[in-house]
Amino acid sequence: MSQIQQGSGPTALRILLGSQLRRLRESKGISREDAGHLIRGSESKISRMELGRVGFKERDVADLLTLYGVEGDEARSAVMDLVLRANEPGWWHRYNDLLPSWFQAYVGLEEAAMRIRTYEVQFVPGLLQTKDYARAVITAGAAGLSMDEISRRVDLRMERHQVLERADGPIFWAVIDEAALRRPIGGVDVMRAQLGHLMELMRRPNITIQVMPFSFGGHSAEGGAFSILRFQDAELPDVVYVEQLASALYLDKREDVDRYGEIMERLCAVSTTPDETVDILNKIMQEI
């Protein structure tokens, strides 16, 4: 069992723990149904545990370790210590009333990542948004929300930005479709400020921004936006995050990760270089 790197978010630890339990179960050829029966639960409970979407009871994990043949004191202690840390709430817990459960997992992974690669079609990526741009995006999709709820959602998004400012923060590599940069979210002034902010961010050594230009035509990622997160801990597999209208997919199987990784590599190969990104951002600023 490897040591968890300092700074890993609690939700990320849940996903790490769930992945480890899944690998142990599969290595023994035990079904989710049988594992669930042992802990007085169901197949769906085991599935949620293995996806890191629920908290972990120490008794349940201890029983599963016995079922999976983990008998050594050192190995068991390492897992049980992880249970304690995985159940600790992250800083975003005070926004739990606003965050859907499927997105809470992403915020935790974002906090723990050492590298984030993302492709965005419709909006500037959340970690790169100005406050005014974020407010415009959130307000546009905020039917039925109060002004206070909208403000708190904006505050949450701004607080997420701190991950890129940490000394041990992740490398962030974004490919943004030109359409997202030409869509005047919030009006011309807000959009121009957002484009200028992107140029400022590109001065940071841990941030790279490329643009998928209209001129390229069709490409390999026409299925939509996605992110690929990699972690310092070797025990935690890369995770592909694909957001949907009212849910999200978290993919960590090697074949899925490899497929999205290849798509990302092709996107980077045909998108603008950083110098060309500055040129196209300046051009768009003049044209909108």
C-alpha cells in the first residue's frame, strides 16, 4: 500500500479506497452481490463504495478485507487508516447543499490531482473563469435559484481556483474550442475581460491553454467536453470525467482512460501553440 500524498482531498481518498476494494474483490473472483451480503447490504451498496460515492464504515471495510483474504496487520492497518481519512469532510462540505453528489466527487479529485487535462466546447473551463464570467454562466442555468444561492455558487467556483495557486498545485492543460471563446457570455465587456484573464494565466508555468480553431474542421473529440486527471499516488488510476446534464461519468478502466488520452493527444497536436493562442485571443477580443 503506497502512502497518500499530502493535499489529497477526502473524496479522492474515497475513490482510492473504493478502487482498492474493487481490485481486491475482483482478484478473488467474488461478486458484488456476495460482498454485499457479507456486510448486510446489497450489490448496489458495494458498487457505490467502489466508486467512492459513499462514506465507509470501519466494520464493513474490515469484514470485506477478511473476505478478500487481506490478513496481514500492516496491510489491514494501512487500509483502515485510509478509511478514517477518507471520511473527513473537505473544505467544500459547507457547499453540500448546493453541490450534487456526482460533482462533489470531482471537486475532491481536482484537489488531489497532479495533472489535469481538459477539453471544453461550450464554456471557458471553470478553473480559468473570472468572477463575472462565472456569475454569467451560473445565472444562465440558475432557473429557480435565489441570488444568494447564485452568489454562493460563484464563491465556490472562485475557491476552487486556489488549487492552481498552491505550490504543489496541478499542471493544468486546457484545449478550448474556438466557439467557447467567441460566445459572449455575460456581454462584450465580461467576455473581453475573460479573454484577457486567459492571457494572464498563460504566464504561469503550470498552465497551458490551446485553442481548437474553426479552421481545422472536424476532429476526434466531437462527442463533447471531458477532463483527464492524474494523481501523485501510483495506486490511484487516472480518472476521466465526463459531465452530463444531471449526472457525470467517472471512468478509470485502462481501456477507457487510454482512449480519452489518445483523443487528448490528437487535440493537442492540431490545436494552437501557446504563442498562437495569444494571437487568436487578441483577434477574438478585437472582433467581439
